[in-house]
Amino acid sequence: MIEEKSFNLKRDFPLNIPQMDLLYQNLFSRGKTLRATMTSHVADCLNISKEKSDKLGKIVEYIHQSSILHDDVIDASPIRRGALSSWMQYSVRKAVLAGDYLLAQAAEHTAEMNNIALMKLTANVLKQLVEGEWLQSSLKKRESMPELDRVSKLKTASLFQWSLRAPFLIVNRYERELHHCLDQIGALMGVLFQRADDLLDFDIRNKENKALFKDMEEGYFNSFAVYLSEGKDPHFRSQLRACRSLKEVKVLFRDQEFKDILNSFDEENKKKIRDCQNEIEHSLKLKLLKSEQSLIDQLKPWPWRFYWRQNV
């Protein structure tokens, strides 16, 4: 079971602006803190103090939640995690300002760590998030699996990579091979997490009550939609793009065909899970000190949980 982190928001946001305080309380109460939890697991294996570990967790979660606020405005998404998006509740201007303030808090916490390498890593993540959003907005009606994986690595994996790497920077572990390995692991985790999210959008294994067919409503084919449409003609793609329920999607396929495609998609991602676990068990293990080996057992279950959404 992944035990999620929690944060004392009042200490970080002493604004005494009722509507903004409520916006943040709603935002953080609805979301999971997987990135902070991963950061905490890595920090614990490196014997980093709780104070520093918590600060690292806040940095990555503030960046993540800021990206959610901004993404919902950019995509004009009215629903987030089964509730009205912040911009719908409080206005576009207030949602954007709230996201900007979170980024400022993340930057301030990063500066307080007095680590230039961490500052560079954080700045690079912010840059990747913007690049990913820009790339995604340019892909509509010409999506492909390689391009969608690229978006996933920029928008989703970059924060998992930060979570894995930041604690090592705090203990002055700067070895290039170590950080390359952590980047590889984070990249695979990000793709797996996003592909699972894309299945949730189709109401497949959706135990999280996420809004359905949000991507399609925005005119965007996610990874599973692209997988379903491979080898199909433009007319099929138009029909699929018009679907707003899983029942409507299944009507487009012959008996058993849809199940076979879903099984094939799962098998492809099972291979990515194995690749990620092999990277953790073999490549990463060679780069860790003996005192850090507990990290292997901490990280091994995450790829499986990310894709199958078990205890996540």
C-alpha cells in the first residue's frame, strides 16, 4: 500500500484571502500526492532528515498542482477529479494566479535548499512541462504513439524523474550514470502512469471515478484511442472521435475485437513494466551504495501499481 504524504498548507499559504485558501484546500484534498510519496521513499533510503524530505515533497507537489490549474484553463476542462475545475469555481484569472503562486512557493523552497544542481533540475522540469503542453496542443488530429509518449515524458515523467533524482542531489550524489538511470526509470513510470490514465478516460478499470471521454471531448486522441484506430480508415477515426461512452466505442468493433486490442495494449505495457523493474533491479542496483539498497525494494512495485492502479 502506498501511504500518501500530507501537507500543512496553512503554514505555506498565510495569505488570509478566504477564496484563495478555499481553492487550495479543495485542490489538495482532491488529489493524490504520489510524487511527494515517491520523493519521501527515496529520501528515507538516503537518511535525509524529515524537514528536508517534506520540503522536497512540497516542491514537487506544488509544481504538479500548478500544472493542473494551468492545464485545466488551457484545455478549458470543466471537470477535475469529479468536481468542477478551479477556473470554473473561481474564475480563469484566479486559477492562473493560484497556479503562479504555487510555482513561486516551489521556487522559494528550492532556493532554501542551497543546492545549485537542484535549482537547475527544477527549472528544467518547469521547462519540460511547458514544452509538453505546447507539443500536446499541436498534435490534435495527427496523434501517434511516439509523439504521445514524448508528451508523456515531458508532462508526466518529468516530475517522477524529479522525485527520484532530487533527494540524491541533496546528499551531493551527482554521478552522471546514476542520474541517467534514474531518468530512465522515471521516464518508463511516466509513460505507464499516463497510459493507465488514458484507459481511465475510456472507463476501463476506472476505480477512481475520473471524468470520462474528456480527451475526446477536447478533440484529442490519447494513447489508447490511437491504439484502437491503428490500421483503420479516416472514417473510423471520425466515428471514434464522436464517441462519448465505452458502449459507443465497442459498437465500432466486431465481437471480441475490442477485447483483443485491449489485451494487446496491456501486453505491450506489461513489457514496459518489466523493462522498468529490470532497470531498477539491475542497472540501479549497481549504482547504489550498500546502505542505499533498500531503495530497490521500495521502487520495484511502483511500475506495476502505476499501470494497474493498485493501491495508488
